[in-house]
Amino acid sequence: MMKHFTKKTFEGLKLLMLAGLIFATAFANGQITITSDDMPDEGDTIRISNTLSTLGVDYTLTGEDYTWDFSILIPALQTVDTFESVSSVPFLYQLVFIPGIVANLAQPYSGLDMIPGVTITDAYRFYKNSSSDYKDVGFAATISSIPAPIKFDNPDILYDFPVSYGNVDSSFSNFQLGVPDIGYLGMDRKRVNTVDGWGTLTTPYGTFDVLRLKSQVWETDTIYIDSISYGTTIDRVYTEYKWLGNGKGEPLLQVTEEGPAVTVAYRDSIRNITVGIAEKELSANDVAVYPNPTGGNTTLSVNVEAAGMAEISVFNTTGMKIMELFNGRMQAGERRINFNVRSLPQGIYFIRMVLSGKVYSKKLIIER
């Protein structure tokens, strides 16, 4: 039997359909999905600006249809991430990271030259991008002329596709490596990913529709160096906040929090930054480093005009932080910090200070 609809019923259905259309349009325009097509490709070069402060912007806040405004970020240094074919890396690495099977992306990696008495060259990180996930499958380096490809026993799943609002996933990754007469290296890592927000992100690079992914990581690193008969186990807990956009390859913004230390990296265009480190060089009246050049005990003297929060660290020329000298509130007046650089290779470094949201640097030369 046919059911009769009144005019009032049809009007109600029309309103319901209109509301559904409006909701679907808003959902499609604002809440994106991340897939394997949004990851890096061979030949990509991605410029990244780095700094140590969000300048008071609360990076932990999130939600639905949220607006994040990080337009005030100040770059302290820039790096360029490049991605290569696995078939282009040293042949012995390819035997472990079989091109297209174990890994399909290789990323040259620097900053592994800080182990005393050990020369490290040809360093790479390896990734596998597939329709199901994007994972870190290991790394390789030549250690004191010995090739050492390290494939994770279990990969670190960075993104589980499709990445959508509300998703939660986890992974366990680990590896162990022993090199005769050099040492031992091991790692155990647990990662929990939660897509906890979506909306619009603004940085100095532009404004984008994004998903916000929060990664909580628990990691234990073990290292033993034969040359100095020293070993240690380090337990780490850190959180990565990532803002992901379509077709951007890497996060448009990533804030990493480990204890009191916060680092910020975001996609950017070329900026005029002196030696890739400083926004402003401190004058001789503001700061002194002595002796400089140095090879051991060193003193940093800073003349602070007004009390405020300060972060002072030593960076190498690749932008890697290798030593934290101070992190906290610094009182006005002359402040002295003593530190030792005996374990660092000779070369040029930068002491970088973030004071009340402003970034400064001072060159440090280490000689033997």
C-alpha cells in the first residue's frame, strides 16, 4: 500500500537533505585525509626551517575545525631534506635494504660524527612507502671504513594509511648491532599515534588544511664504544606533534617535546639566515666565550639586560643540537656558564641562545 506524504513531510525532508549537504561540503573542504600519495618521492628536496621556541603559542591545543596560528615563528637555521632512490646508495646497503622490497626511499643523514675516535660516513635513513603505511625501516652508515647497514627487526610505523581524524595506531620497533673492535648499538621503541585534530594551520610558509597527529614515543637506546671502554643505556620519552597537509611530503610543522626541551621544524622557503644559524649575532659587549678557539674547558659569559626564559645550546654546522648548556629562567646581569668540549671533534660550532623569544648566536671554534 502506497504511503501518502504531506507537504509538511516533504518540506522536512528537503531541510534534512539541505543540512546533510551543508555538513558534507564543510567536511570535504576542511577535514582532509592523508595517504601514501602525500609522502615524499624520489628526487624531492624539502626545505625545513628550525627553531627552539614557539614564541608562546600553545602547540598542545587541538580540536575539530581548529585554527593554529604559528605565523610568528622565527627561523634560527635551515636545512634541506633530500630523498633518493635506494638503488643509488652503496651496493652493500642495497643488499640489506633491497630496493622496492624492503625500502623504496633513502634519505642522506648527517650529524653522526660526534662519537669520539669513530669516523662515520655515507649515512642514510631508509623508508618504505606503501598503500598501507609509511615506515622507517632502518639506517646505514660506514663506521671506521666498515659498512654497517642496520635493518630494524620491526619497522617504526610513522603513518598508518589512510590517516584520518580519530585514528589511533601503535607500533614496536627495535634493532641490535655489534661491530667488532668498535662497539655495540641497540634500540627499543614504542610509538602510539593519535590523530587528535583537524583544521587550518598558518606558518611563515603559508596557510593550509591539515590533520594534527600526536605521536608519543618511549625509547631505550643502548651504546658501548670499545675505544673508550664506555657504555650506557638511555631511557627517553618524547612527544611529536605533527601537522600534515596533502601533497607536502613531510609535516608542514613538527614540534618535538622531550622533557623541558622543545624543538620546532616547519616547511619553509629560503630565508636570509646568517650561516643557517643566527637571527642576530651577539656583540662582544653582550657575550664572551673564552678561550675561543678551545679544546677543553670553556666559559660562556652573557650580559642579560632583563630577566626571562632562556635556552642556550651548542649546535654543529648541520643544525644538530649536540649539547644543552642552559634551559630555564635567567636573571638580569652577567651570567657565566662553564662547559667542556673535549669530547667534540675539532671544527666550527655555534652557541645559540633564545632569550625572551629572540634568537642569537656566537661562533665557537674547537681545535686540537
